[in-house]
Amino acid sequence: MFGKPSVIIITICFFLIAGCSKQEEYQTGEISPEELTKDADSADVLTIKPKPINYDSMLVVVGDMVEALKNNPIDIELRRKIVAISYDTTWETILAAGFGKPFQEAETESIAMKYAEQAARADAYRWAVYIKRWFVDPTVPDVGKLNVEIEGGRVVAKKVLSDSTVSVLVEIHSSKIP
């Protein structure tokens, strides 16, 4: 029924199909620094993306911790908690909340709110410094014992509270904090 050439073609097709269906083997191992820097345009570059953060929720959580610390500034356990919540050691970033009251003697309400936002941003940066220092040692420095300047960071969430206080959440890389 089949001739000799047909049997040969069927046999070759069988071996081709069997060879093509071979599954890939995955290997584990280490990547050397040379392999990491070989070719930046290579399709083998691994990109790690952080999980998205709900900044509005973080503003509430971190803001509540800041308020608790304002009421009890020597509580070491509260300091540890705010560090655990605010300091992302993987990405070396800090989320800090700050509060600012509107300047009552401003010419307009928008100017008063602008001053409140500036005050809240400055307050948040101050708390970021405390959080970085408390990451190393939660017993020092005490609240009110800092004098540093910070450049960088960004406001990631802002909320005006019922008493017109402005609350902001700043995100800053820890390397920007002296």
C-alpha cells in the first residue's frame, strides 16, 4: 500500500516531530557581574517593578502614626512602628506625613492654603529625617533635636482636613536625607 519512499518520509516526519516537541529545560545559577553588564540593549534585561502603593491610604496610616508620636514622642515602640510602615528598605525610600495650618493673616484663602501646604511639606521632611535615624537606632534622636536640610523628594498625596489643616505625604529616597 505504501511504497518504500513513503515509509522513509513518514519516518523522517516522525523524528522531526519528536525532536521539535522536546521541552525546554530550566536551569538555575548565578549571574556574574560581566553578564549583567554585557549588553544594555539585550532583550534579556530583567526589570523589577515595585508593587503599586495606595498613597491616599498611606497618608492616613502614616499621618495617624505621626499624630500618635506628637502626643507621645518618647515611645520607642511607636518609633519602631512608623519605621516599619514608612521605610521601604528594598527601594530605600521613605514615606512621611506632615501637617500644616493655613496662615490666618494671608491676603487670600489660596495664599493661606499655599502656606499650609509648604508647612506640611516641611513637617513631612522633618519626619522623614526622624524615620531614617530611627531605622538605625529608635532611641535617638528625640523629637525636636534635629537641624538638617533636605533636597529632593515629592509630594505623592495631599488632603485638606475638616479644620482646614493640610496633610501631605512625601516620598523621598533615603540617600537624599543627610
